[in-house]
Amino acid sequence: MAKKAQRKQRPAKTKDKGGGNRRFGALGVAWTLLVLSLAGVVGWLALAPVPAPPPQTAQDTPPAAPEPGTPDRTASPPPPSVTEQPTTPPAGTAQTSQPPASPQQAVPPVAPQTTMPQPAARPTDEPASPAPQAPRTQTAAKPPEPAPADTAPRSEPPPPPAPPQPESTVPEPRKAAAPRPAAQPPLQPVAPSGDRIALAPVPDPALVDRSTKGLLPMIGPDGRTPWQVYSRPFSAGNKTPRIAILIVGLGLSQSATNAAIQQLPGEITLGFAPYAQNLPHWIELSRAAGHEVMLQLPMEPYDYPRNDPGPHTLLTSLRDDQNIDRLEWLLSRFTGYVGVTNFQGAKFTTSERHLRPVMDTLARRGLMFLDLRATEQSAAARVAMRAGVPRAMNNRFLDSTASRSSIDARLNELERIAQQTGTAVGVGFAYPVTIERVANWAPTLRIKGIALAPITGTVNRQAIQ
């Protein structure tokens, strides 16, 4: 009985071992199937998203991260149509793909956000194939949106006003050049103002009389006269109206003399006081700038001696030889001047008896005389004409009132006189305002058909009243 019992127990053990082995075999098969299914899923997942994610990340920056995973898996196996995607994948995947599809199709409000880069609702269509992107992207409506955005800034950097700017600058010089030839023809014979014309060197040895008082002007052996040799060349027609301006009182102030020499055109004649220092230096600078120069002769005024023009003033109370002695001292102060003019002399210029020896001396030395007309009763121009002295007469004092409006009015009067009589002469002092107004006025004469002449250009052209 015991042996039977043992035999019965042994197969039971074998049965137990066999059952355990079966259990373990079933588990192994299940794990193997699970691993294989997972491997298949992983392989399927590894193959499906390869084409999808790169275009999704580049184009769909606004959408959320979970969208590229599920819709890409469903998009790869089915054909490229968007409507077939929800039907083909299984239920699990279809649920994941449907939610992103609905926002993508229902995102017309999101369209303004996608206007900056590109529409975000069609990532699955675009990666499927590059060609269908153009037709599928219902972006036909959306590409025009970025298009105007691109065209608007592109039109801004190259603005249209850029080309018209050079066009506008081109006609400007043409307009500036147009009046120049229009103004030049009527005044071609007139030397343009401001031109530096070389004057004859001084002193001319043939025109110098070496005396005990110094170098005195004289007529040369060949008949040349200082007023012609030392004059500034001037070639205007006899019928051309002309105006000459003389600025007097130079040499006494260095700043005023420099301003007159440098700022006034060469046609303006400069008159120097005989008592100034460094006169040869000033004459050299003046002639280098193209200016004719004159010497001022101090003559007796009515209120002398309360108003004293200087120690060598020509007086009606002196003998003729005394006045000639003073005259020769004055003439020896420097060389290179074309003539002389009176400084004050309202009383002296009314006495023909005292004027006659003075004018005879000027005629022998080949000088011209400018009558400032310190008084309306002046006989200096008439006595000079009788003595054969080249003469001219002052028509207006420019700065009896040293203001801009007054000086401009006197200059306008000179223009009127020149238009009526052909010749006008103005005299001013070396005031800063006088130099300024004359310098601004001189260039306007050419347009008006009036020539600006040196003082020698008006010799013997004025009627003596």
C-alpha cells in the first residue's frame, strides 16, 4: 500500500512540473508577442514621422507641440488628400488626429497671426509632397496677405523721391546759368567788376621828377602823362552810361584802408590823405588789387582856422609861390596816383585867382583833377578846363548821412544821373557802412546796363555848369 501511494505521488509531481512549465511557456510567448508588437509599433512610428516633423517645426511655430505627433502618423500612410486622413487610421490614432484637424480648419481667426510667417493649419499637407503645397494651401487667399506686407516695406526703402532729387538739382544750375548769358551780352565791352587787372608798375622812371622835396610826377619825354600811364584800363562804349566812385580818407586807419582795398571792386578809385603813414605800402597794395589811386589836397574851408585841414593846407591868404611850395610837398608824398582832388576847400575853390597857379602846375605834371564840389559856387572844374587839366566833377556825396538807406538813395540817384547824362561820379568816406553798401551795389550795375568805371573813365565827359 505504501508503494502504491508513492507511485501515485510521483506522477502528481510530474504533473505539477509540467503545469508549471506550461505556465512559464505561456508567459514567455505573451512577453514575446508584446515585445514584437511594441517593436512593430516603434518601427512604424519611426518610419512614419520622418518626413512630417521637419516642415511642421519650420512652418507651424504658433501651433502646440502635440499636433505634429499624431497628425503626422496619420498623414504619412494615407494619400495626400486632407479629407482621407480621418477615415484611414485606426480609432486611437483617428481621435488624436481629429482634434488638431478641427482647429486647423476652424482657424480662420488665427489667419492674421499666420500672416507674418505662413499659414499653420496645413502642416500635414505641405510635408506630404512639396508640389501639392501650392494648390492645397488654400493659402491662395493667405499668400496675398504676406505679399502686400512684403511689397509695402519694399516700396519704402527705395522711395520715389530719391530719383527726383537729382532731377531737381539738375535744373537748378541750369536756371542759375541761364541768367548769366542773358546779363552778359549788353555789357560785353565793359570790364567785369572784381577782375584783377594788372596796372603799370610804379614809379615809371620816365615820369618822375627828382626834386629836393622828393619824387614829383611829370610828363615823360615821349608825351606820356601820369594820369594815363597809371590809370586802370577801361573799354566801354562812348554811349554806355558809366558811374565812378571815389572813396577818400584812406591811409589814416589801417582797418578801414584794408577793407576798402580788399572788399571793393577794382573799378572803385581810392583817395589817400597826404598825412597818412606808409603811403608807398598802401599804394602798392591798392594797385595790386586793381584800384586807381588819387591824392587829396587840403584846401581852405570857410571856417578856417577853426576847421584846419592840416599844416600844408592851400590858403587864400598865402602868396602863389607859398601855395605852390605846399603843393609840391603834397605831390611828393608818394607816386603812382592818377591825379588829385580837393579835401574840403569850400572857400579856396571859389577863388579863381588862387586856383589858377595850382591848375597850371597840375597841367605841367600831367595830372587830372576831381572837383569834390564842396560848395555849389566852386570854380575849380572851370579853371581846370581852361588850364587844360583833365577834370571830373562830383555829383553826389554818398554818406553825408552815414546810414544804409541814405547811401542806397544816393547810389540810386547816381544811376539816374548816369542814365540821363551818360556819366556820374560819387564820393564817399571809408566808413564801414559805406564800403558795405558800395560793395553790394557795384555788381548790380551790369544788369542795369551801366558800367562801373575808374575815375579816369569819366575825364572830360561832364558838362560844366
